[in-house]
Amino acid sequence: VTAGGLPERLFEAEGQMADDLTATLTRAAALRSAERGVLEQVVPHPPSDDDLVGWFRLAEQLGKLSEELAAARLRPASVTRVAAERGVDLGLSEARWEALGELDAGYRQALGRPDRQTARQQAIEQQRCRCDRAVVLVGLVDLSPQLAGMLGQLDDVTPLVPAPDTHAEGFDALGGLVVDYWQEQSAEIVDLRFVDQPRDQAVELVRVLAALPESTSAEDVTVGLGDEEAAGSLGRAIALAGTPARAAAGSSVLRSAPVVLLETLGRYAAQQRFADLAALVR
């Protein structure tokens, strides 16, 4: 199983757990009925009341934020407290985090039962994580605190780490990276190049790929990115150069042709605007 699918195999939820679609729809409804002043602290221009797609997308975005915080065993309402404890000045964003905490509380009250992330956190806090099989972790060097908290309650966990024994001190008992160790290590860089702007990065990448031997196949080349936002422009540059490219993370279904078509149809049907008709024709 993947790291994302492992947690639900390590505990049994107490009571009925809300599925992801129910959670998103409930969050969208809670956002729609939230106090306008609180909502505008997070989104200066909230969707109109009849923009159901807009509310759904906003709910998805806040749900993703909640998931990222939950992976670190945090909630939106706890961000300001943790920041204060660690001496981090949130500045102008403090009010926004407080509003996010209030919106999250409204969503949880409307849901009335635990969602996936809440159920996981409850299992960790109540020491309910169990597994009747051996768990083998393959190449997971960046475990979230949430998953690490679950695995720490198990008796038989074996991490497999793709590294030589000389770097054994660089990994913890679950195969996670020991940051302090790696900060002291040097990395051999064979060919280091600098460019001026993001678009120049794509040009330089194509130039590097063009210099590879003709016998090189697409399966032999991996392009690692420090910023996933660059994936689109780099992928297009590689494709325009005549080489197949595929993003390892895949593509969002929201960007697929059927969803874009239905979205455009929905906007035109709801508002009958010329701009929406033009988009539909295109």
C-alpha cells in the first residue's frame, strides 16, 4: 500500500467516519453560511451564493490545507498558539489564521462526526494503533509526524532505506532523515549551471537533454524539481522539443477535458455571458 493508504489499516475508527466527499460538501456548505467578515479574512472575494463550483473548490483548498496541517499533527486553530510558543511572528497573517480556525470549527460542528484526519489523530492520542502483520517501509525517508506517531505504536516495523551503511546515522528508527546529520554532508555536483529567469531554466534543460547520446531513452532521464510549479513549463518545453515527458505526480482530474467542458457549460448555463460562450466555443 502507499504511505497515504497505510493509516486506515492501522486503526479502527470509533463510530462512523465521514468519507472525503461528504467532508468536502459539508465544508462547502459551512463556508457558504459562515459570517462574511470572517470569510473575507481568508478570501477577500468569496464566491457568489449561486457559484456552487466556486464554493466546492474553496472547500477543497481549505480541506487540503487542513490535511497538510494534520500531517504535522496540527489544526488551523492551533497555528497561532504553536507560532507563539516557537517565537514565530505571524504578522498580518495572524488574523487570517484565527479566521481559518473559526471556519474549521464551524465545519467540524456541521459535520458532527470525525473526518479522516480527525479519526487518525484520535487513534494516535488514544494509543489505538495496531497491526497483526509485519510492516515494511520501502524508501520512505520523509515520514509525516502523523504517520510516524502511528508507526511508533507498532511492534514490528522494518524500514528499508536505499543508502549505504556508511550513512546509517543519517536515518532514524523509522527510516526518516536525520536533518542535522545531512546538513554536515557534502554532495558531489558534476555539472552546475545558473540561468537568469524561470523560462531560461526550460531552455537550458532542453539544451542538456539534446546533448545526451542518441541511445538515451526517456526512461533513462529523471528531472527533479525544487518547485513543483515549474513542472508545467518544463514539461511543455520538453514536449515541444520532440521528447515525451510525464509528470510523476500525475495530473489533477479538475484539469481534464471532461471536467473543464462541464465547468464551462455550467458557467454559461448559469450566467449566459458572452465570455462564457466564447470559452465554450474555444
